[in-house]
Amino acid sequence: AQKVTQAQTEISVVEKEDVTLDCVYETRDTTYYLFWYKQPPSGELVFLIRRNSFDEQNEISGRYSWNFQKSTSSFNFTITASQVVDSAVYFCALSEERTSGTYKYIFGTGTRLKVLA
Amino acid sequence: KAGVTQTPRYLIKTRGQQVTLSCSPISGHRSVSWYQQTPGQGLQFLFEYFSETQRNKGNFPGRFSGRQFSNSRSEMNVSTLELGDSALYLCASSLESSGGFKTQYFGPGTRLLVL
């Protein structure tokens, strides 16, 4: 069965600390996509990154970096030198193809990150 | 380019009433999906529309329905509201690509409170 697990319900860090948010997924498909979204208190899910199952290169974007490891079915997200503005709920998601040829998203339960000044 | 917009942003209804929520996708996006987000159940997929047709449906009762117009704008309707329908309703749009795959971009959501 397809599943996304974000075991960390809530994490608190002090500003400037590094923090890693874990994401473990399950799928039987060989072609799939993984995402991270940020949900600030305003409610809107903000797209951060997309990764396909054939590209295991790590990605860095400013203070954000992502580590994709198929061997452990993980797609972890690291924020370096965290800032108060990083406080939000972060969702990991898996998208795979349905038999109808369309795609479905499966979201994890989210990790609430609190960055304290 | 303007993002996904949803109206209204906040809504208070009473049990038994019905409600209609609106979503305008990003210009050029033809696929619109709806999600319900609650503290207990997380993000749950409601349905997806593409070219005015419902293409996929989640596991929700028939009280939840939707439609899409020719300009890709979408509405969802909940009839006979129950207390448990209180949630954040999120709309997401995506650009249909030839490869079939798409990234979903979300709107700010509509917070519905049922009293």
C-alpha cells in the first residue's frame, strides 16, 4: 500500500540551528514523484520541491536541502541556520500513477516546526 | 502570474445547511483538485476535475460534490452540513502535461466552521 510517514509530529529548535525533517514512503511503483510543501499559519500549502524516482541527486536551494535515498525509501528535508520565518507545518507527499493514467497525491501527516528566537 | 484563489476565506454555517466554495486556478491550469484538512484526519483528497469532468474521487459521502466550469474555475458543494465537516478546504490546480505528471499548487483555503 502507498503510504507517507512523517514520524516527527513537532520539532522545536532555536534560531540558527540546523533541523532535519524526516519522510519515509512506501510504494510499489517504479515511477513516482516526491514533494515537500510548507504550510504557514495562513493555511496555504507552498510548493518547495519535486523529485522523481529516477533522480537521486541531492538538491540544495539556499538554506534548504533535500536528501533522497531510494535504498531507505526516504526523502528528508534539512533547513540550515533556521529562522523564525521557517516556523510552519511541513508536508511530504508522494504522487504515483493510477491505473486510469491520472495521478494521485498521498500526503504525510506533517511535521510542525517551531523556530524560537 | 496570479496564484490559486479561493473564496470565501472563512465561513460559519449551522448543521443542516449547505455551502458552496469557489476556486479559481492559476491561469492555464486545467486540473483542479479539492482536499479537506482536519487536525484528526490530515489532508484528505476529495475529488479532481479536468475539462469540466470529475476524473478522480476520494472516499467522501455523496453530500460532497463539485463541478468545473469551462474557464476551469471550480466549485465544491457540501449539503446537509455536519459538525464534522468543519475543516480547512484546500483547492489545488495543476498544469496538465503531455507526460501526465503534474505539480499541484494550492490556494489559501476556505476555513469552514459548522455550528
